[in-house]
Amino acid sequence: MSSRSNKPVRQDYIAKIRYSNSLPPPPSNPKLIHYNTTTPVSSKTEGDQLLSSLFRKENFRSLLERIDDQLGLELNLIDNVGFLDHGDQSSIGQLKNKPVSLHPKDRVLLRDAGIGKIDRTDQSVSFLRRTEYISDQSLPKSSTVLTQAEETKVNEKLKNNEEHNLDAEHQLKAVEDSFTSANNSLSDLSSLKHPRKRKVKAVDAWPLLPDTSMMDNVFMNMRFLGSASLKRELDTLKRQQGAKYDGTLQKQKQESAIFKPINSQDGEWISLFELDDEQQVRKLYQDLHSTAPENPVNAAEPTDDTTSNYTYKFAKNYDMHYQGYTNTHQELAVKFVPDEQSPKKRKVAHYLPVSGKIELRKHRASTNSEINKFIKERTYDGIEFKLREPTTEELKDMDRLRSEFDPMEYEGSDDDFDALDEQNNEEEVGDNDRE
């Protein structure tokens, strides 16, 4: 009984609403006007009947405006004499059987403006076509169209170049000329021209070379979109800390962060882990950006002196969208090294291939409780990170990956070359067996 009494009860009330009308009844019965629809009458009589006393007494003239007092057509058909009473349509417009007197000077206005001009780039009747069938590219201008003699000359030149390209000496000369042209463009910027924008001029030039020392790593482009933007968080932290805010420390903290992905069939997420200790942040940033040569360690006897421990704590989760690139050079990360940075290093631009793109958005709880439970179970509270020098075997593996891009600087292991030779021999034996 107690549970039933505490249960809320809903009651609906249905009421009939009645409205009162306090207006008195009309003093007389409504007057019915008899309209003759059977006996044929003349247009004049019909016009007089339409203009009843009721229409004449009411002030309808204020609702019928005049377009133009001199040349415009009267919208009020009553003022057009002869239209209602005599049926004369000439009062509201000229009939087709009567010729129109046009002034000779006005005939030019009726002439089509496009007559006598042929526009090669005109799409013509574009409003009758669908937009997907209209090309955005216009036809080439007459000044850029080659004549038949110029086209024949260009074809002969291309044919001669193809014949020369088959010769090894001409191929070697073409390669050497490309290096000579590249070196000349570094000193003479006037020789550099934009392929499409003629007014654009080169300001500076750098030799573009691959950064082979970093080719053993995988790089991806990570973007924080919408409310997940880091700038908003940094601005809030800057207002809270005031003069104690250290922008350099926050930048080092971001560059040393760890991202751990969470994948499932229902979606992709990623967890962000950061360092809280200021000393650990600065030390890790210094170790990761150190240019000192590697000092390989013995993997069988690891020591605590060569290992650094870092404690990462969970910060937040993001909704992730990953897009891999099929072309290895679809996107490049370029780093410019100016002359002023180091006297021993020359002015150069290093590039690294980007393998994919990751877009991060603010994580929002899903309406599916199973997905929220799955993310919570696979989100760690922290990560114990250990950093040490690579072993000899690890350095060989790194050099093997780098040797694919720079075999002169980095040498692969002998086992790799032996395995490659065995693979080639097996392919040759297989071809002989097929023959």
C-alpha cells in the first residue's frame, strides 16, 4: 500500500469550452439579388448590372493604384472606356490583326545583341543544361592556339628527343644537365618561373633533399578540429596561471605526449597521456631532440644508468578518424634549415613522407551504453615509459630501413643481402622450371 501511495498519478481533465456572442441579431433579413443567368443580354446591360449600387457606394478606388498616369495601363478595368460596356479590347491592348507602328530609331532595341559576334568560349543556353554537363574549363584563346606549322615543328622536336633518349650517353647528359639547372636556379632566382602564375616571383630557394636519418620512422598528420583545439585549452590555462604561465613548457609537454588508439568495429578513439612533472618534461624533450650519436647498449645486460623512467597520466579521450595515404609522397613534411643556424650546415630543406592523416574531435558519450563501457575498459589510468639507447641489432634494423633511401650512407646487414640473393635465385629457378 505504501508503494502504491507514493506512485505518481496522472489525471486528464476534458472540458467543453463555450464562447458567448453578445452581438445583437441583424435588424432585417438579408437581401438577395436576383441574377439572370438564362436570358441572353448585351454586354452593355451586363456591365451595368455588374456595377451594382453596392459596388458604387463602397470606396474601392483607394485599392486600385495607377502604375503611370501618362503611359501605364489602367489596372482598373472600369476606367478603360468601352471594355466592359462595348467589349472593345483595343482599350487594354493592341490586337494582332492591327499593325504596330514602330519608330525607325526604336528598331535597334529589338536587335539581338549577340548577332554578329561569335564567342568561342560561350557555353550557350547554359540554363537548359544540367550543371554536371557544363565544363568549367574554357577553350584556349586564339593567341595560344598553335598553327599547323608550329605544331609540326614541335612534333619533330619531340620525336628527335625520344630517339636521343634511347642512347645511354644522352640519358647521362640529361641527368647531368638537370643537376646543373638545379644549381643555377639556387643562385639565379630570375630563372625560376611559376608554371601558371606569371606574376609570381621567387624570393628564395632551397635544395630539397630527403631526411634519410629519420626514414626509419612513420609520420602522420594529426589535426585537432572544432572544440578539441589545443589553442582554446592553452588560452584558458594562460588566463588561470597568469604570470606563472610557461609557453615553452606547454609546447614541450605537447611534443612529448603519448597517443594510444582504441579501435573497434563501432568506431575509433584515441587516448592522450601527458607528463605532470616539469623536470621529466624538460629531460624527455632534451633526450628526444638530442643530436648526439647513438651509444648502443648490450641487450643481454641492461643497466639502470642507460634507462630513464617516465610516468604518464591519462588526460582525455578523443574521437578519431584515420585516413591512410596510398601514395607515399602524397603529403610531405618539409623542414627548412637556414644558413644562420649552424656554420657547418648548408642551407637545405629536408622532407619526410607522411603516411596518413588523423583528425581528432572532442569525445562525446555515446547513446549506446556498451560502447561507453568498451571505451572505459580500454582506457588506462597511466603508462610507465622507459627510454634507453638502442641495441646493436636495433641499429642494424634501423640502418636497413634507411639504406633503402640512402645506400651510400647506411648499409644493410649481410643477412639481408643474402636473403635478397636467395629470393632472386629462387625466382630464376622458378622461371627456368616454367620454361
